[in-house]
Amino acid sequence: MQVLLVSLIVAAAAGYAGWQLMPRGMRRGLIGRLVAIAPSWRAWLARLEANAENGGCSSCRGCAADGRLGASAGRARIVVHRRGSR
């Protein structure tokens, strides 16, 4: 039973890593094939296809800012406190 559970966890991790490292075009092609094979999964595959655009991120669209920094991303002041002599 333990070997089966570990095998499932390793297979899931390998599938996730493969999906994250897969190029976008290959992801879309695989999703298209899965829709043809399993039409009952259409809603799940549509959501997966919508998230296939962002390669490995959490889809927060933070990278869409083209490097523009917000107002809170200014310089931080660092204060160094020295120890008193003992």
C-alpha cells in the first residue's frame, strides 16, 4: 500500500513538472487532443487552456506591467544599529 501511494505521488509530481516545463504550443495541442478524446472534461480543459498562457506562474498577471514599478517599490532605507561596548 505504501509503495502504491508513493508511486502515485511521484507520478503526480512528474506530471506537474512536465506540464509546467512544456512549451505553450505543445500544451495547447495536448489540450485539443484531450477535448477530442474526453468531451465530458470540456469545462476542466477550458479552464486549463485559459491558464496555459502563463507558463509556470500563478496567473496573477503581475508580469503584464512590463517592468513598471509601483509607488511602493521605491528605495528602502536601511538603518544599521551598532552594539554598545560591554
